[in-house]
Amino acid sequence: MSFISTKNQLTKSTISAFRQKTSQYGCEDVLPVDFVSLMDMYEDNYIKLRKLIPDLAAINKSAVSEVEAHMKLHLKIIERSKFTTTLILSYCFSANSVLRMEPDLKIRIYHDAGLAEAMSGKLHHGRLVLDNLPSDALRQKWQLNRFLSKWLKYCLRQKHGFSAPG
């Protein structure tokens, strides 16, 4: 019984340490439980990306999803191999005649494993840059992929989608 109480206290104190808000986009830092939970998020992101881009192989280099009364969503494929595709997903803003891509997420899709990982990204108008993350950066990977998960859900609710040019 005391083991359970101690474990609950540790969990509560650990969780309270992660309660501060880390994103202006409404993605509070949720406690990154472990690597397995991160892999679950990668799987969820893969499922959402497959809904957003049902025929990825048919898209040559880039595509734009246009939905009336919403921002255009830009997709650019930067690498393809037998088992992976790496792409950039972003909105394009124009401010003072300068084009800015944001959130500018670099995503790798692992076709054989059914996973999609946000590898890097720029958020908060370039003030938060999560790039070149070390393999053990669980918290940063969790934050970036949680953002991707919420953003994909938002894009799907807006009825965004990519199809092959035809």
C-alpha cells in the first residue's frame, strides 16, 4: 500500500512540474510518459496523415490544399525511399511582401511501420525552433509531435486534403 501512495505522490509532483504552458497554440506540455507513448503518438499521426493525403505516392513534388474561407495548406516532398517519405507541411504567410512558412514541420513517414514523426519545426513565428533534436530528446519530440497531432486534427476538421493532380 505504501508503494502505491509513494508512486502516486511522485506522479502528482512530476505532473505538476509539467503543467506550465509551452505553446501559444494551445498545446500545453503533457507529461511525456515514455518512448512507447511517443510511438503511439507517431502511429496516430500516421493515421491522420493518411486521411489528409490518401494517395501520397501520386503526389510528385508538391501540392496545395485549398478550402474556402481557410488558409491554404502546403505540402512539399523532400525525400522518398522504399520505406520512408519526408515532407514539409506548412501554411504560407505573406507579411510586408515577405513569404513565411509556418508552422513549417518536417515530417518523416515510415510506411512499413505505419508511423509519422515530426522531426523538426518552427513555431511561434520562428521564435521556437525545434531542429536537430538528439535521439533522446523525449520532451521536445513529445511537444513537437503533440502539436502535429492537434494540427492534423484541425486541418481534417477544416476538410483539407491532398489528392494527385488530375
